[in-house]
Amino acid sequence: MWPVLPNGELNQAFDWPIEGLLIPNSPPLKKPAGRKPEINMPLRLKVLRNGDPDRNKALSVLGLDSAFVIRKQCTTALNLPFAARRLFTEKGVELFVLKDLEKGQLLYISCGEQWIDPLWTTAQHKKRLQCNNLASDVMAMRAYCAMRNPKNFVLQVKNDVVVGAKLSVARAIVEFEEKKAVEEPEKEKCLKNLNSHIKSHFKTEAFHKTTKYAWQQISCDEDYNIQKEKDEQFFEDAELFKKYRHQPKLAKEFQKAHHQLFEFKNGKIINCSCPNLVLGVENTDLHSGTEVVLLEKKYDDVKQHWVWKEESRSFHLAIDPDLVLTVSMPTVLNGCPKFPLEIQGYPIILQKYRPHNYGAANQKWNFTETKVFSAFYSTILDMEITAANYASICTFTITKTEKIDQPGYYFLSPCGKKKIMICLACGRTIRGKKELKKLLPGTIFSCASGFQDRNNLPFCPFKCLDVNKIDLFSDKAESTLHYFEDVLASLKNETSLQVISEKISAALDQKTVKIIAYKNGDGYRNGQLIVAHTFPRLLSLCTRRLELSRTACKLYNSEGTLILTLQDLVLCAVNDYLKKQETEERDEEAISDNGLKQIASVFSREDKDKNINFTSSVITPDIDHLVLSNVLRNPVEVWVSSGEPFLPLDTLENIERQEKQKWLEKDKILADLNAMKHKMRQLQGRRITKYKAADLVPTKSPFQPVVVEGGWTEETQEEMKLMETIQHTEMHLSELQALQFQRSSPFSPKLLAKNDKGLYSQPTTKRVWAYPNGNRPDKGAHAWGKSMTELLDSCTTHLKMSQPAKILYTPDGYQLQSWDEIERDMMVCVSTGHVFMSQKAVQHEIEIRAHYARIRKQQGPESTSIVVSPSTKVIDKVVSQYIV
């Protein structure tokens, strides 16, 4: 025995003597030959998100022996939305065990999805970025086209003409005299081209239209006023009559026309329909953006006084001439407008006056004798420059190299000697990057963005378009917009994942399938014909055409077989076709068509079961495609589900039939109940009209010496039986109604797909019909509870008892002591602690008290002081029993 090294060689450098112990049956110290020592040295690995093309974003993690630990580290380090599930190498090979990895090796972490090639994602990312930038530019052009030529817009009052009403611009309703003057010459030209016979007809019709009798001259309004004066004579208070009388409503267009009529008189803009209201400002803090509203006319209010300047066609506020009447325009930033792009309804505000010739069309007005204030009363170029400034579009696309007086900014060139002048849209883009200064009014320039290279242009408002290649002047704006909209649509199709998946699937030579899709649970109602050649496209079309609330994810055939792929759908169609063939041909002869024989051999149909195994993922090439196309010529009937299980086809019909039966039952119950209540009213009326006096019958009972019998207040036997029947019928009706209200929509798939155990789980709450002790049952109310205590409290509340309820009895007088003895919708008598008393006992007690009071009143108090003593025989018996 000699000390050896780990490689098995003798240790020559070992010094003797050695001290130690010899242990019997100890394991060998030398390892078996051929097995290397396992040294678990952790490696530092680099990780990236699945599909991330930027390797500079890779993070370093310590790769231990366990893949679970490294997935947990990657979830936290990469800030994944879900837990890391799968590991891939750079070539897309999935790793299950961390072995044979090199130091610093790059791994891609997935949350469960398949591996995504980072090179492919780089190209797609560039396309999508280009698509987003183009969409932003197209949105800006769309906003510009919507605002570039606002025609026939006038000042209007929003909603009702009252104090505080806001103002806006809208389409003019009042016809101008200029239009009428243009229409009359056109009519004369048309009449000249006609022959004399047709002209005579037109003259006759015109004569009959203008000629009216005396009784026809009175208008409808005059007739209404005459009738109103006649009706007013019958009322003492004329003010109340005027307040509550019916007033004819004016036509909508006539009302809107009154909202658009204004006149400028003595420095005030007055509403013609209500001359006491004028345009003004409520706030004392005047600033740009303050809304203009209707105010009550005050001659001493300077905030209602306006100054009209003919040369600039603008209304200036007298207290602050720098603020003018302006139409508020939406500002488009980064392709996203703050307001809708329709000019209809834009509010009227105060804004600082812009003395430029172009770029302030929303501050220019015109008012004529028609009492209409026309907005945007300016040239086309002025309106286009104004729209471009608000839509964040460079004005070079409109004016090109033409220099005009417009608002803008300037900054110095890098050498500091040259001024570079830009428009408002370019100024918003470069804000914060350059030191900008406003240009003085009257400065004539063209935007510098069109004179520089697109790649070296730091201040162009477009994200991907070149201002030199875009022409938005006049009629060319619409054609330019349509062109770029088509380019954007094609680019979206290229970057769409759905289109990409369709192209990939088309490369696999898949067949187009036609289906008739129904909603799960609707049976054969409202089917939609859908044609697609990919299963995701099929599901998306089903969701859209059937208007599902959730995305479709499952398909079923008529037998309830689940279909998850397009191949399963094809197999289902073939299965249905063969089943039809089997029903038509009962004999055992083989199928004559060779193509169908191949289908039968491929899908392994059994002779008896005729069931197809839906496990094939790819249709084998042995199938005759011509025969397969004949089978798929007719659409396949499927039922679309959003995740819920399959519902039988007759479910909807059964539910409708049950609901119809319940409604018919309810109608029958209501008819019978109304008939019984009518009969009860007749019986009660006959009994009351007789006025039969009651009989006092003496008895030998010491507890009840007198009994009241008969009389008109006592119910007959027929009435009591009928009342009991009515109560039972009402209970049954309330039971049926409660059942109908508890159920939700009968067509809800969630309700139909519930577990069967829910049918047997009943609620613990019980409802009863409770009435006070000694009263009639029809004077009760419903009460409910989950325990005896809760039911007693509910009876106290709903019966409005002065003392709390303590005891429950049945109508027969049996006391209910446990919760199990109480049944649903049963009738109970509620007592505050007294013994059960029927209605007859209560009436008898009342009669005895009345007789007692009457006797004391007639014969004196001594007549009721009667002492009853037992006989001697009774006393002897009691004493003898006590002694024994």
C-alpha cells in the first residue's frame, strides 16, 4: 500500500513514517479508469430576448448546472412579461440540459413561443418602422386635405340660444341672394329651348300656384293664433295658459337658420333671433384660447364690444385689440390630431392677431345683408397655408420656391452669418435643437426645408417623405393623398403577420376550403359562407362575419368532433361524403371511383364504424387532388366556438320550446287568477249587500259563554275555499316568475355549458308568505331568510310589527320550531309571543269586549262584578287527591 497521485502514479515525494488507521470494508479510494472527474464549474453566458437582433443588449448571467435556475435568472434580468420557458442557441437549436456550452455563448430566451430568427426580425422591424412613419405622414396629409378648403361655413350658436351658449362654425343653411340670381337665368335658358306647347303648360302651372282665394291667404300660423286667442278666453289666469299651452315646433332647418343669423351693430355682434344676446367673453382673465359665448347685452361691458377692420377682415376685441375672433383649428402632432378632422363644430375662441397675408384664414370673416357671418373669408392659398400650419406640413409642398408673407422662425447657420428661415411646421420639429426666433410680420420667404438634402435635413416635419417630391397645391393634394394611401396599404399588407402566414401556407400548396359557419348553440340559424386556405384566416373570418364577442378558436362538425387544423377539416369533409355514399348505397360493393378508393385507403376507414382518426397533420400525396377538389366543392358545415364546449344542435330549439311552454303556462295562470278574483269580488259584494245581522248563541262553556254566528261580516264557506285557491295559485305564479328571473339569457353558451352538479345545488334562502297573528292571510307579505332568526327579523320588517316577531305558526295553529320544518313559499302566521289565534277567535274576543262594555254602560259597574266559586263536590275531590 503506497500513496498514489490522482492519476494513479506513485507519490515519490511522500515522506515516511505515516500514521493512520486501517478501516475495514472501506470503499476504494481509486476511481474507475475511463471516467473523468465531474467538476461543475459555472459558466458566464450571454442571453437575449427571442428574436432581438441587437447583440449589444445581451446580458451576462451565471450558467449553473440547472436549467431551471438560469431560466429564473433570465426572467428577472431581461424583464420578460412572462416566465422564461425555453432556451435556444444562435442557430435555433433548443437546449434542455446545460452541457457542452462554451464560455460567453449567446442564448435566446423564449416565454414559450417558437424560435424567431433575429435576421428576419431586423428586416421586418425596418419595414414596420417605415410603415409607421408613412402612416404618420399620411395622417398629416389627410388632416391638411380636410382643412385646406373650408367652403360655406358660417357662425352658429350651439344647442339653444340662451345666455352662456357656446359658438361654433357650421354649414350655412340660409340661401344667399346670389345663388337665386344665378338660378333664374338658368331657368330662362331652359324655357327658351322648349316649344310653345310646353311653355304654355309651365305658365298655367305658375299662375295656379300664385293665385289663391281669400280663404287661402291665411297661413297656418294665423289660424293657430286665432284659435289660441279663442282658447285664452276660457282661462282666468292667462300666464299659466301661456306657460302650459302647446306650442308648435319650428322645422329643424328653420331653427338652425335662426341660430346662424347675426348682425354687427354699434360695435356689438347681436343674435337676430334674440336681440338681447350678444357675443362676448365671460372670463376676466383674457388670453389666447378663451372661448366666446353668448352674453346678455350690457352697454357698459367692454368685453362685448368689437372693432371691425375692413382691410384685415377681422373682429378685434375693444379692450384688447391684439385678440381677434378666431375659429379654433385642431393641431396635428406626430400624425395624431387632437380633435376630429371635420371642421363642422369647431369652437369660436380668442386668438392673437396675425398680421401676415397668408396663414391666418381662420381669423378672417365677412358679413353681408343676409345677416350671416361667413368664416374663412380669404383666398385659397391663405386657407391652404393655414391648414398646413395646423396639420404640421411644410409650406414648401404648397408654394415651392415662391416667396410669400407667412409666419415662421429663423436660426443662424453654423458659420453664424446666414439666416435660415423655416415655416411653423418645421419650427415645431426643430424646437429645442436650435435657437429659434420669430420672423417679423411682412418677411417674405420660402421654407428652407426644400433647398437642402433630405438626408442632411434636421428639421423636416415628415418622417419618411421628401418635401421636394410632394405637391399639395390646389387640386393635386387629393391625388397625392390617394397615391400615398395606396402605398401605405400595400406596405401594411407586406408587414402584416397574417399575410406573411398566408404566404407561407400558400407555399405549402394547401387547398382552399369553403365552409358554412354557424354560432355554437344556434343550430342551423344565420349561417355564413366563408372561403379561406389557412386555418388562422378561417378563424379570423368566422370571428368577423359571425360578430363573436371573443376570438374564435375551435370548430366542430355536426357530431361534435373537434377541428383544430385545416387538414382535420378536409378529413371531416371526406368523412361526411363517404357517409352519404354509404346511406345511398346499402350493398357491399366497392366504390367505383378510383379516387375515392384511394381516399378510403389513406384514411383507414373501417367497414363498420366509418370513423376517421383526426391525427394527420399533412394530407398525403397519394390522394387524387381532382377527386379531393370534387369532395370540397360543396361547403362544409361547422359550428364556431370561442372556447366553450360543443352544444347539441337541438339545444336552442329545446330551450325555446321550454320557454314558450312556461310563458303559455304563465298566461293561463294569470287568466285563471283574474277570473277567480273577479268571482271573489262578486261573492263579497253579494254578502255585503244583504246586511244580515249576526246571531248571539249562548253556550254552556264557561270560557266562551256566547258565540256569534252568521252576519254579513262572516265569510261564507265558498269564499274561504276560493281564497285558499287564489293563494295557492299566486304562490305558484310567484314560483314560476322567480324561476324565469333567476335564469339568464337562454341562448348563453356559458349557461348551457355549466356542470351538471349546478343543477342540484339549491340556495339556502327560503321565502314564505307571512301574516300577523289573528289577521287575514291576504294582509300579509313575503319574507325570506337563511335561518330562523333571519326569517323572524324579515317578518318584523316587512309586516311593520310594533314588537319583534318571536313565534311562527302554520295556518292550522301548529308551532314551527326548527328551520327544517319551514318549506319554500309556505304560509306562516307570525306572533309576537301570544298564543295562536284564528280570525274567528279574534272577532269573538272583540264581540265579548263590546258586550262587556255595553252591559257596564247600561246596568252599571255592579252588573259585571260576578264571582264564580266552585262547588263543594269539586273542592272535596281536589282535597282527597292532594291527601292521597
